[in-house]
Amino acid sequence: MAHATAADPDVSVRAGGAPGQRWDAVIIGAGLSGMYQLLRLRELGFKVHAYEAGDGVGGTWYWNRYPGARFDSESWTYGFSFSKDLLAEWEWAEHFSAQPETLRYCNRIADKFDLRRDITFGSRVRSAVYEEATNQWEVVFENGRRTRARFLITAIGPLSAPTMPDIPGKEDFKGEAYHTGLWPHHPVSFAGKRVAVIGTGATGVQTITEVAKTAGHLTVFQRTPNWCVPLHNSRINRQTQAKIKASYPEIFAKCRESFGCFIHDADPRNALDVPAGEREAFYEKLYGEPGFALWMGNFRDVLIDKAANDTLTAFVTRKIRERVKDPKTADRLIPTNHGFGTRRVPLESGYYEVYNQPNVRLIDLRETPIERITATGLETSAGPHDFDMIIYATGFDAITGAFDRIDIRGGGGIKLRDKWADGAHTYLGLQVAGFPNLLTLVGPHNAATFCNIPRCIEQNVDWVTDLLRYMRDNGLKRIEPTADAERLWTQHVHDTASRLLATQIDSWMTGVNKNVPGRLKRTFMAYAGGAPKYRQKCDEVAARGYEGFVLS
Ligand SMILES: Cc1cc2nc3c(=O)[nH]c(=O)nc-3n(C[C@H](O)[C@H](O)[C@H](O)COP(=O)(O)OP(=O)(O)OC[C@H]3O[C@@H](n4cnc5c(N)ncnc54)[C@H](O)[C@@H]3O)c2cc1C
């Protein structure tokens, strides 16, 4: 249901009325990107409005209410850095915050900066069409309402388009069924129930660990095992809280300089230059540290050199075998088609030990695939299973999925969906040739998708804000990248990624999703040159009067 605000922002082209520009800028999405962009443009005096499909702010943290949902980023590196007041008043309870606290944080931002008055909730954008004659975007919502703006800014999220598995019969199931990314707002009890979880990615791992605590029986259906390592979460005590608050400038400076804006940065040594005993001790130390230490704080070559990666993969394999009592189950949980860190690493809090519980069973879908969902459960090639509840932890159509779900048309009616059919083409991951005045926050080819994301959101939004200020100050109304700039950037994205072992693996980072038709070809979705280089490139482009763009 659309809730029009007092300003009734969707009425620019009411039936019979003459079309007219209603907004300088429309933002789609009110997650962290949309909220920060709204704030910055409003400060500049722009007429700006955000439209959000959900009924509240927070994006990821509004939708993903599944049991066990929490950060992989250290909470105190994730929060926004732009407001000293907010940093001083907000206190994270845990080093890796759980979803309810993060959603409270998002709401706090909306309250503190009085953002809700410029957001229309319950408004899903269906199409956005650029009109050359007026140099405006016409935005149409699912409920048929529409509005117009000079600039269209997408803040629609890298992981916001949930996907269901391609299994027949899903609508036949008579029990409770949930997708983790569309989790209901009412409490869900697992106590005593027969629960199925389909999917063992980062979300599945968090869900399974939590559901196993109370379910009568839990059956996990795994297609691809992932390399999971301990999160080592803990509460933040009073002294640590004070220390964190006192050192925010250093924390953010460290994030700024690291590859992915995390506090973990690669060790300058090569794995094979280090004696085996010392190397093992280093892995052991990192395995005992919180967060992504083992993944991002490791030897500089473990994600690019196969032999180096093999040593780390062997180490994590041993850890899984130590933790899972039944060797056959351990075998099933150990990935064989990719090395450690070449896909997104799920962080866990007792995940492997779940499989030692008598109420938990693991089913490997490579041995016995699911054939159909039935009224009472599901059938694999080995036979039927009855359940009270099925949880789909089957993730998202990542990075370009939310774009594909909107009919975005640029100059001459060209569809973004068609243009990106064989992979994204962008300039700086922020603009697309043929789509004037469209700005894509946290879009494909942007450093943000490989990032401790709010650190990169701040960079993306500040850059876009400076651009719009520059255009206003110089009487400019239209911006579009040249075809050459787009081609060179897209090539640069692919060249930078090519040295990573990750590009040889099917994953959402390489654009492969077996649940989405047409997503079987590998491409590269993120800028893999690191956030510092990306920032430098964006700054250079701006300093040279927005080189690579045509402004008029
Ligand atoms: C479970 C989970 C855990 C994560 N943990 C981390 C972490 O620890 N660290 C990290 O850096 N990142 C993490 N992420 C990534 C997370 O998405 C980002 O950190 C961040 O929240 C992205 O903010 P955003 O505003 O760009 O996008 P989102 O938060 O996804 O917000 C996008 C908004 O756009 C709206 N929208 C989309 N399409 C439309 C449309 N057509 N019309 C209207 N509205 C639309 C959506 O409803 C949504 O509210 C996690 C993601 C998930 C799913």
C-alpha cells in the first residue's frame, strides 16, 4: 500500500494533468544508501524524494529478520562516519550486531535527521523511463502512480532481490514456508517442529545454527558447501565502548586504507615464503580472531595464487574434520569445487557442531536432488520427507537483480536489462552510457560491492552529491558517460578481477545464479582493484571536470 506523505509526491502526472518535473532527484530505496543520499541532497537544497518498497527504512536490515541474522562487519566499522553526534550517542551492544539492533540503528538515523518526511514507503518502482525531449525520468510505481525527476538515483541494494529455487510444487506446500530475505514481522517458533532449511550460503549458515537450537528436527538441504569460519562475536563492555568511541578517527582511517574498507588488511608476505610451521601458526592465530581476519587479514597471495590458497584450504579442511564427529558428514561439508575464500566466506557461531546434534540431518543435493515440493514436505530422488516448515535460504539475484526487476529504459527506449544481458557495462559503476542522469549507488563495477559497504556508500554518495552540486553551479542539466569511457572502465573491471582465483568459480560475485534463468555465464560484478584505488579514480575523474562524461 502506498502512503503518500503530506507533500503528496506522486501527483505530477495525475490523469488529465500536464506532465511536469516534480523533483530535482528521485531516489529509489531507503536503505543506508538511500537515506544518506537523501540527507546530502536535501542539505544542498535540492527538491529530492525517496521511494521505498518496504514499510520502513533500513533496506537489508528491514527485510532480513531471519533467526541469526547479524553482521560480518565489526559493528563499529559499519556505522556511518559522517556525523560526530551520531557516533558519540550510538552504542553498539555487540562487536557483530544482530539484525534487530542494526534496524534500530537505521531507524535512529531516520529519526535524528528527520528523513521520513521525504520518503514514501510501500512504493515499489515498476519502471523508469528517460524522456529525451524533457530531459526527465518518468518513474512509475506498482500501484500505477507516477512521478518525474531530472535525476534518478538507484539505491536499490546489492542483495535485495530474493530468489526462490527452481523446484516445482512450491505453492502446494500446506505448512509454514518462509524465504529468509522476506522474513515475516511476527514471531516464528521452531519449537518441536520438523523444519527444512534449503541453502547453506551465509544466510543459511546463520539460520541453521539458530533453528537447530529449538527445532524438534532440522533437515538441511545442501547443494554447495561453503568454507565457514568462526565469527567470535562478543558483547562490548564499558571500557571497550569508551575506547571505540575515542578511536573512531583511527578506525575509519584504517578502513579507508584497506582493500575492502575492513579493519583487516592483507599481510605483506607470500604464503609459500613462510616456513610451514610458522604459516600454520599464523593460520591458527587468524582462525581464533573475530570477523573476516582469516579471509582478509591473510597472506597477500592466498586469494590469487593456487598453491598458496591450497595451504589455507588444507588448514580449514582440518578444522572442519576436527569439529564434525561423523567423517561422512564432514566430507559432505567440505567444499571440493573451490578453494577457501574464492566465494563469500560465511562466518559462523557453532555451525559445524550443529551436525553433531541428534536432531539435525544433512542431505547432500548433489547425491539426492530435490524433485518437487509437496503438500506435506518435499521429495528428493531418494524419497519423501515430511515437514511442518520449509525455510528457503536461497539468497538473492545479486547486484544486478534489483535493477532487472525494474523496467529501466534510457534514451531511444534502450532497456538496461538488455544492455546488461551478457554482464554489466558501466562507467565507474555509477553511470551507464545511454542512460543520462541515472546514477547507480552500490551498483555493479563499483568498489562498494566488495566493501564493508557503508564505508563505500559514503564515498559513492559524497561523489554523486559533489557531481550534482557541480552541475547546478555550472548550469548543467544532463550527464552521460561516453561509450569509450564505459568500455575502458568495463575492461578495467575485468582486467583487475582476472588475477583473482574467485573469477574461476561460479558464485554471485561472478554473476552465476542457478535459480535465475540466463545467469549461467561468468562475468565480474564488482571492482576488484580495492576501495582506495577506486576512490582515487573517482576523485581524479571529478578533478578533471568529470572526464569521460558528456555534460550539457
Ligand atoms: C543478511 C545480510 C547480511 C549482510 N551483512 C553485511 C555486513 O556484515 N557487512 C556489509 O558490509 N554488508 C553486509 N550486507 C550487505 C548489505 O546489503 C549492505 O551492508 C547495505 O545494507 C546495503 O545498503 P543499501 O542501502 O545500498 O541497500 P539495501 O539495504 O538493500 O536497501 C535497498 C532498498 O531498496 C529498496 N528497493 C529495491 N528495489 C526497489 C524498487 N523497485 N522500488 C522501491 N524500492 C526498492 C529495497 O526495498 C531496500 O529497502 C549484508 C546483506 C545481507 C542480505
